[in-house]
Amino acid sequence: MTDPNPLLSHSGAAQPESPPPLAKLKHQHPSLDDTIEHCIGEFGWTQLLQATLIFCMDAWSWDFPATTSIISEWSLQCAGSIITGLPASSFFLGCLVGGLSLATLADLALGRKKMLVLSSLLMSLTGVLTALSTNIWMYSGLRFISGFGRATIGTCALVLSTELVGKKWRGNIGIIGFICFTLGFLSLPAVAFLLKGSSWRLIYLWTCVPSVFYSLSVYFLVRESPRWLFIKGRQEEFAETLRSIAAPANRSSLTQSFFGQCTEWEEKSQETDIYSAVKIFLNKEWAFQRLMAVMVVGFGIGLVYYGMPLGLGNLSFDLYLSVTLNAAGLGFIKWSLQCGMCVGEMEGDANRLELLSFFSACTAFDVVLIYTLELFPTCVRNSAVSMVRQALVLGGVFSPVLVAAGRKNGCCLMACLG
């Protein structure tokens, strides 16, 4: 008699039921790969989160220590352009606000010397504090205050130095001032190169600490403008200042009776209205027209003057060399601005053309300020020069926008600046 279930018995004998995976693992000492695959073989949200977090850590490597720049130290490499450009924009905004709010103080209450000392101290001390910044927001705030203090330094220094000499020497003294500015500009790439790879905080200390000593030297060694003392009716200080800066052979003749005979004194009360200079510009049509004309010219010059150094990184040649050449170019005769349009196209002549273009901008920068000195009287001279400087800085505010837009095409950037 045959088996009633032959196929079923045979099938069960030929293909015995396989044990469960876990039971099989218990009897066969599974390998490491088998164990891991059994536990995490499926991909879920936990694995996705772990993989994402891993790639977010240490994703950037640097040739120098992370403290070399604020970008690497504060992990701003992925931040937007608004955040990374905030410190520079804050500085220029501070220059603009400081120039508009402090310009008339040198003409009214403080005078040229005190305004120069206070502005220089504020800028230098804020620069030292900037080295202690712990985040981008603190850094940007201190840059704003530094720009606020810096706004009137160039104006007060130029006006004070030219009012301490005769009229025929104003142009020459103004050029000497810009040569000193050139020497300071030349020192920047040297300091940056010597501190290459060091913390950005050291650069601030090396450049700002000497400014503190400069402020003290101005306070103790420099005299107030005799022209400003005269229009304020401060007779004794006016006479004493002229005696101290006059040639030694003429000092004996500079008696009080001499000043009484040669100068018609008018007692003037100390004005406290900080807007009096603005009222003069608004009430005098000739003053308003002159001011508007030189301010428009100043805006165009500032666009090129500040845009050329900022745009050096968009070109293909060495940055340190380019900044040094730009600084050296401040002391020479410059050529046409239109040569800037050719920089992006001519690789071999890029250095020379870029340098020539910056030459022209620096010449125009110097001349427009010296020219402004001659256009306005002593009572509003500092305010007028400050307004022209604000127009120059306003051009500098827009120049980073052009530089950012020209990162992909240096030719377009230089064409706009030219």
C-alpha cells in the first residue's frame, strides 16, 4: 500500500525548513558585516540625521590657523554676502554719519585741533577694542564707531595744516599731507605681509596703537588754527599762536600793538548752533551751488578711489603687490581714468593699466579737496571739505556693490569704475 502523502513527505525531507535568521545567527557565529547589516541595514531618519550632522562638522580646512581671519574664526564661510559684508558697510556708514554730525563742530565750538585729537583718539581706541571682538555683531558695531571717529580726521588735518601757512603754500602743504597718507597706505601691505598667517587681531593692534601716540603728539605739539581763533575773537590765543609759528627773526616785532594796528578786531560771541554752517549754505546761493558741484564730482571720484583697491581680488595678479603699487601710486602724476576699462581684457598689461587708473583717481581725490579749500571762507571751510569727503565716502559705500557684482567678470567691474 502506497503512502497516501508521498509528495509531502518527500518534499519535507528534501527541503527541510530553514531556521529563523536569529536562530541561525546564534548557532553560526555571525561576522561583523552580518551583525551590522542586520541592525542597520535599512536606511531611516536616524541614519539621515547622523549623516547630515557628520558632513556639517569640519567641512572646511584652512591653509593657515582659523584665527587668521574673521571668516575662518567665526565660521562665516557659508554666511550670506550681507553678513560677510556687514563690517565694511558698518565702517563706511559710520564715516557717513560721523561726517554729517561732526563736520560743523570744528567750525563752531571745538576748533580744528581739538576735533582732530578727539576723532583720532576715538578711532584708535575703538580699533584696539576691535581686536577683542568675540562675534561678527560686536565687530561690526566697533567698526561703525571707528568709522564715526575717523570721519573728520582727514578733513581736520587738511584744513588745520593749510591754515597754519600762507595762502600761496596751501596747495603744497595739502600735497605733503597726501604724501603722508601715502606712507601710511604703503605700510599696510607690509604689515599684512609680515603678519601673514597670524591672527587678524594683531593687525589691528599694530595699526591702531601707534595712532594713540599720534593723538597725544598732536595735542602737545600742534597749534590751533590762527584763522579760526581770529573769527572767534580770541585775541590773545591768536597772537600767541602766530608768534609761536612765525620765523624766529620776526617774533620780536610781533607785539600786541602790532596786532592792534594791523588787525581790526570784532568781538564775536561763541555760537552754539551746530547748524549755522548749514544755514549759510542754504541761504547763500553761490555757496550752495559750489557745494553741490564739488560733491557730485566727489561722489564719482570716491566710486573709483575706493572701488579700485576693493576690486583687486577679482583680478588675476598678486594681491600684496597690487596694494603696494596702488599705495605707491598716490605720490605720482596720474593718467586717464578710462584706462580702467581695459584691465580685464589685457592680461599682460593688467598691472600697469590698473595702476595708472588708480593714479588718476588719487590725483582727482587730492585736487578736489584742495580746490574746495579755496572755494569757501574760514567760517564754513571745514564743513564744506567734510561734505565733499562724505560724497567721496558715499561713492565708497556703493563701490563694494560693484565689486561683488564684478567677481565673475573683472572686465565689467573695471569698465564701470573707469
